[in-house]
Amino acid sequence: MKNITCLSKQGSWLYLGSYQDAYSRKAVSWDVREMMPEDLVNKALCRADSPRECGQWG
């Protein structure tokens, strides 16, 4: 499952993109940014797939 959450931080926003295992409901990977680019959730998926190399997103 994927998710984007907006977090308030001292008058500005942080955007948290995450992937969660549907069975265990544990976070598999995540990425936080100050702006919400199109690839926010893709970057989180990339980290889950290969923590050291993020291919086209990275």
C-alpha cells in the first residue's frame, strides 16, 4: 500500500511518501521532502527495492 501524508512543521509542510506491507502493515520504505514532487512515492518504492541504487528516480 502506498501513502502520502502532509506534516506541519513550524509554519511550513513536509510531505511523507511511504510504502506499507499489506499483510504485516509495517512500513517497508519512506521518503520525506519539503516539496511534493511527482516522484515522492516512487522514491520510497525505489528505496524499498534497492536501498543503494535508485535507478531512474535517483
